[in-house]
Amino acid sequence: MGEPLPNMVLLAIPGFLVLIALEIVVWRLARRGRYETRDTAASLAMGIVHLGVGMATGALVFGVHLLVYQHRLFDLERSWWVFLLCFLGQDFAFYWSHRFAHERRWMWASHVIHHSSRHYNLSTALRQTWTGTLSLAFIFTLPLALLGFEPLMIFFFAGLSLVYQFWIHTEVIRTMGPFEWIFNTPSHHRVHHAFNPRYLDANYAGILIVWDRLLGTFVAEERAEPPRYGLVKNLATFNPLKIAFHEWLAILRDVVGSRSLREVLGYTWGRPGWSPDGSRKTSAILKAQWRQRALARAAAAERSSAGPSARS
């Protein structure tokens, strides 16, 4: 393998803190964005522990990639086009990892932490999971190592993606014109963090929004419907321990109460909100119900605008 590549996340930490301070100033002066002291403190605590856990488990995850790399199909030496392909491959892998983290409860139990804040600001970007390795999210980049991309290169672009995604957690920036056709932006990511039914299951991008556009998961932010941030069922706590493990404990309770292997698999690898009798609601159900209501309202509005003659 080649020379070590920089850890982009560690290098960016001072910049993260400076930008959070600047955003707070903008919030106080222009009232654009929202901050809540306890919420921000919880996010910072989650981010600090995330760094420590990442250092502890990073060697294991890197080792798995290295093991796969030993059986690589091609020898891809460092060059501009290999770096470009690795960037595209890692970003595409992130899209699928992120999408599965919303569609499979085992992975959601780890990712839900990032969505648990009811505020949307730069400190929210630091609200990261402590159980990412347990969720198995790292398996999505293993095919890159099998193809022959160096694990060091894969991890470099994974770090670059995290750094990029920091600045899009803001309400200060509204829209960014043609830039939004290709890249993930604050507007696109606000949609992703919203629990409005219109916005559920959308905009999984890391850096490039083109994957969402191509695969049918893109939803544009509507001025008429501002995003409401958080979870469908929000947490009533700022305790980092409860935030970090609440969904894992919920899975455990459901599994213990299961009456069949089907229920165990449904509660662990089904969609978040799955239940054997359908008494709970998945995001797909919530979105379908919203569409039905929207169609009903549109039909009622059309009948009303048509006047008495249309109803006679």
C-alpha cells in the first residue's frame, strides 16, 4: 500500500468548532437557525464519545477491509483516475449504507441517534452514533477493497465525506442554485432530517445528490412546508446514554416478546416500525397515508373550484 493519507475528520475538528461559533452569532443576530443549550450539549457529548469509540473500533474495521484487500481482483495503483473512481465508489456505497440505515431496523438502531435532535444546526452534525460497527454499516465499502482500492484510500474518502456533510447541517444557507443539481446541500439535507410525511425516506446522499436523483429517492424542499426535525416519535430526553441506546433496548424488548422466528427477524431486520399485526406504522405507511390525504384534498379543491354545475 502507499503512503498514509490524512485523517480528514481529525484535521477538521477546529474548523467545526469555529463554524459552530459563527453560526451561533448569525442565529443571534439574524435569527436564522435554532440552538438549544441542552440539545447542543448532548450533540457535543455524542460526538466526543463517537471519536473515542471510532479510534477503538477503527482498527477492527480497517483490518476487515485489509483482509478483503488481500484477495483483490485488480491491483489499482494510485493515480488521479483511481482516486476519482474510489471517490465515486465510496460515495455510492455511502448512499446505500445510509439508505439501508433507514430501511433496516438493526442499522437504524445505530443511525437513529443522528436524527434524534429536534433542532437543525451545525452541532447536530456532531450527534453521531457509538454503535456504528455493531450496525455493520462498514460492509458496504468492502466491495471496493475487493476490487482493489486501498483501504487507506477508502477510509480517506469516508472521512472526506463526513467533513463535507458537516456544513450542510444548517438553516443559515437557504438554496444554492445550480450547485444543488449535483451536490448535497443544506436544503437537500434538511429534507432528509425532517419527519414530515412528504419528506420521509429521501435524500440519502453523502456528497453527490445525483444518486438520489437517479434512484428515485430525491425530494426537493418546499417553501410551503418547512421541515419539522426529529423523529416520528421524538425522545423526551437530552441524556446521551438514553439517546445512544434507546432503540437497541427497544429491539431487545421486542425480541424477548417475540413468539416466532419470523417476528424476531421482523423486529431486527424489518423496516423501523414493523410489527407482526401491523399496529405500528413504518415510514412507507405514513408516506402512503399522506399521499392519500393529499389526493383527497386536491380532489375536494377541484370540485370546489368547478362550482355548483360540477356537483349537480
